[in-house]
Amino acid sequence: MKTLSRRDFLKVGSLAVLGTAGATALTQNNYTHVTENPNKGHSSHVMQQGDHGDLPGTVGEVDHEKNGFDPTDILTDFDYGEVSTLPNGQILREYKIVALNKNIEVIPGIEFPAWTYNGRIPGPTIRATEGDRIRIHFSNGSNHPHSIHFHGFHPGEMDGVPGTGPGGLVEPGGSFTYEFDAEPFGLHLYHCHVFPLARHIAKGLYGAFIVDPKEGRPPVDREMVMVMNGIDVDFDDANDFYAVNGIPFHYQNHPIQIRVGETIRIYLVNILEFDLLNSFHLHANFFHYYPTGTSLVPAEFTDTIIQGQAQRGILEFSYKYPGMYMFHAHVTEFAELGWNGMFEVMA
């Protein structure tokens, strides 16, 4: 007889064995587990929809105030830094980032011992214009060595990788200032690069980094950032939940409100560990897709894209009709374990 792992119980919505009986948790919604697939190593049971068609999700709400961040706010929270002008006329943007250990409630009743930048997952969305000088004052307030590695152009000593200089491994209580010009324009990311690298990323040390073209992008009505991530609550190098901007099911429980005809731009970043690929699917619509955002000409017009880890791209779309429309990973397991949301399109 097979012994069920902690992940198995989580995925069928039974948390009593974890000592959380009576706490709000995953809903079963008439879901039952499916027979184990012997060819799928990272997960043995998933949820299967019952007759009434309810969506998988949670009962209750995580404590956003205690967490110190709300994924709805993260959507539009762009950090342009403290702005000044250097003697040569170049714009200088300064940022303060602190690495912190922090327990984050990811599912009602389940706290994840995260490693964070500025106490949130993902870290702040750093935004600048191509050619600006970027200066990041990083301090390590945790009890593990950490760093910040930025995608883009910069000198080797600013790469945030062990062995490249003092910024490659910042000890607890230490600090380092990363400084470089923001280039090339596009959608990038940053993350810790201290080893074991997978664990430092999976525990929450990552964020989006947007570099706007000097001439700007065509105007849109709304811009949003979505960072796709996984959560390994039992630290067995396999994800138990999936999310956008840190908290599973958040945009299903709190639909994103937009209006008919509005042009929406999404900065989409995949930082998922322990799974090879992630995806984004938009219901009842298509979007223009700009891989890495390094071109002003879209590469395709589609409703689904696939990203490997650290891949990213910009999506632009508008809705013709009012209604509730789903967006989610087009991997059923990911969607049923948290990577699922809704756009509420209003007339």
C-alpha cells in the first residue's frame, strides 16, 4: 500500500494530518485524487473536478496585513527609485533592498518560511529608463549569505555571483552597493545567485526589473506585473503550490477589474523552480507577445505562451465583451494548485 506524502494530502485538500484540522485550507469542491502516474516524478496526486463544476481554491483568506504585502497591490507597484541627476546629466535612480527571513501565509493556515527582498514575494519591481544609472544599496538582514544578480548588461564585479567580487556573496549583517547603467531596454529580472541556487530562488529571492526604451513604449490604459512562482512547503525540491505574485489562487479570489476596450500590458516573468516549463493562457481572447520585451514589434499573436525558467515577455490585449474571463497556466496541475485567476471585464 502506498504511503501518502505531505504533498499528496495537500493536493486532495486534507490537512488534518498536518495538525491543521479545523483551520481554513484547500477546498475539495467534490474533487478526488487521481491514481498516481508512475511517469511523473514530482507529483503523485492531483485534484479532479466533480459534477457541479466548482473551481478548486481555498476557504478563507490569507492574512495580507500580517504578510506585509497584497498581490493586488503588487500588480501595479513599480519602484522608480529615488531620482537625482549626476554631474554629467545622467539620471541616477537609487534603491534600498534588504534580504529578510520571513514567515508568509501562502494558503490559509499554512505559513512558508520564506527568504525575501524587502519582506515580500516577489521583491520590488525595479523600473528605470534605458541609460539611467542604477544604484542598489543591498543589505543582508537574514542569517544566510545572499546576493542580487541582475539580468542585463553590467560589469563583472556587479554580477552578484560568488567569486566575482564582494557583491557575489554578502554575509549576514553585511552590505554591498550594486551600480550599473540600465540596459538593454526590455523586461528582465533579478534574483539571489548564492548556492544552492535553486533553494535561494525557490524560497522567494527574486523580482522583476523593467527597463523602458528611451523613447518609451506606445501608451496603454493599464500596466501590470505578474511573476509566476512555485512554493515547495515541505522542501523536497518539488512544488506543492503555484502562484502569480506570491499567493496561490489570489486573482481567482480577487478578480482583476478592467474595462471593455482598455489596452492592458502585462510584464510576465517566470521564476518557477523544480518544474521545467510554465505557461500563460488567456481565455476568450488573444494577445500580442513581445519576448523579453527587447523589441517594439510583437513576435506573435496568440492566446498561450510557454516560458522556461527566467524567460519573460510582455503581453498586450484588450477585451471586446464584458464578463468574467479566466487566465491561468495551461498545465492543469499548476492551475488547480493555485496558478489561476480571473479578469472581470466591465462595460
